[in-house]
Amino acid sequence: MLVEAEGLWKRFKGVAVLQGLSLAVPEGSTLALIGANGAGKTTTMRVLMNLLEPTAGKATVLGVDTRRLSTRQLAQIGYVSEHQELPARMTVSGYMDYLRTFYPAWDRSLEDEIVEEGGYAARSLH
């Protein structure tokens, strides 16, 4: 399985956001998390990305326990948070310097082309 969760629970201040979530996503599949605000979609993604630790249960991505994902495995995952918070003091080029370290196959020439085309190099992120 590409992604697997078994009995995931996540509580915040005693409130259960995830309640025994189990799912299995085979390789080559597409998964959409659909639900009302507060249904646990973002929490599920954050647990799968090891940004949050589950209160109970377990999850694997790429066959690895999400709490033990290595830099190599994280480089194979594309994840963009809906509410990405970036430091206001950082420039675009500074942020690119930061991001580049996470991706061994980073395409520097494509980065340079995008930054130059958009005139972003000296701009602040905010």
C-alpha cells in the first residue's frame, strides 16, 4: 500500500478530531478527502506527513511508519499545506535556499528561470 492508516485517533484538548480512521490507498490510486470543515481532513494529512503525532493508531506512507519518514522518503512526497506560514523576513531566494536542501534532485536551472521570469529574487515572501 502507498498510504495506510489503521485506527488513527487524534485528540486536541480532549476533543477527538480523528476517531479510529482506517484507510488503504494502493499504489497508482488517487485519494480525495472530502468533508465539512472540522471533519479531520487537514489533521489526517498532517498525521500522514508526520507534522502531528496520532493520539492512537498507526500510519504508513511508502511502506514506512510516518513517524520515521526519512529525507529520502519525504523527497518522494509532494505536499502543500492550505495554510502555509512562511517567515515574513525571508526573501524568495532565501526561501529557495532553504527548500533546496530537502530535495536532492532539485532543478536549479528551472528555479533560476522561474525566479528570473517572475522578478522574485529580492522580494519578500509577504
